Amino acid sequence: MIEVINLTKKFGAKLAVDNVSFKVNDGEIFGFLGPNGAGKSTTIKMITGLLSPDEGKIMVGGVDRLKDPISAKKKISYVPDNPDIYEKMTGKFYLSFIGKSYGLASEEIEKRSMEYAKIFEIENDLSAYIESYSHGMKQKITLIGALIVDPDILILDEPMVGLDAKSSYNLKKIMRERCDRGKSVFFSTHVMEVAENLCDTIAIINKGKLITVGSLEDLKEKAKDEGSLEKIFLELTDEESN
């Protein structure tokens, strides 16, 4: 679903992403881990089209993201780590705006919006303006907007931040159900327990370089450690720093 080949991005003299390559397969939950400033969000923004790489190639659902960005973007939904959404819209109008941008009929938008609003327990708040929402509610309405279009690829940057325990549980369940239908989820997180329990494949990036990618068992073998993902993550990133 996603293939990143020799991706590189500089900001002035700073090399933010250094020759990174990986592949996210159909039906896979792919966790993208790294310390603060490691290059996670920069990589995600290049995949989604918010940033242009200096070098490299990005394939999204078989489409070259750099050559045909519109077709590539139609295959994904993206939720950033800090949702910056239209606060002067009501929740309902925002979801209608997102759905129609992807070509959904009004009836389908309303049906899917209510389905997910009930799951995330904000069905009674859709008529309110987004500016009145708490941070957690803004995270929920952004997630709902991403889910109603039923994309082939769901890209989430720190999706659990701001969510209550029940909503986090429901989101993890939705992520797995989507992959069971052959779709893909690519997400970054600082919560090692979530990545350990949820991901089929895990990639770790540090200082712009991809340190390792594989299943949890692959990572344990590389680190020569049968401990938790958190312990392995700290060992691998510490080794890279030395």
C-alpha cells in the first residue's frame, strides 16, 4: 500500500530524514516509532503530500505520489498529531465538507458520521461549533472525518493523544478491523505498549535514519533481547546515539 524508497529531506543544514526506505503491506498495521525530533512527522508529511522530499520516491497504493499527487491523496486519510481544523464549522458541517471532498453522497456521509460519532460518544455534539470542543473532542471529530471516507490507507500521527481510555480502545479495534478487510494503517506513537500489542510491523527511526524494521520478534532478535518493546526501543536508539 505504501512504499518509501530512499526518502531524504533537509531543512537548511539539518538532515531531517536520511535515505529512508520501507514498505507498508495490504492488511497491515505498521507502527512508526522514534524519539522526539527523529524524523517521524517529517516522513509522514512527505507521504501525505504536505512536504516535498529532496530525494526519493513515494508510492501510495501503486500511485507515484510525486507524479500524481491527487490520485495518491484520494487513497489516504491523514490525522495529524495536533489537529488544526475549521473551528467556525459545526462538527456536522465539517464531516459533510470532508465527505463531499472525497465524493461521498450526503446520505452516506450522515450515516457514517453518526455511526462513528456514537462509537466515540460525540453524537450529541455534532451541531455545536468546533471552537467549543475540548482537545479530545477535536481529536475525535478529526478521526471521524478520516474514517467516514473509508480510505485504503489510514495515516495517523500520535492518534491516541487526547483520547479517553474507551475511545483509544475503540480506535485500536477499528484499526484492526480495517486491516482485516485488507486495508492498511500507518501510525506513529510514543506509547510502546500500544505498538507492541497492535502492530504487525514496527519501524524505528532515530536522527533521521531508519534503525530497524520488522515484526516484534524480528526486533527482539536484532537487539538480542526478549524484553518489552520499550526496553528494545531504548537499547536500539541508545546504541544509535553512541
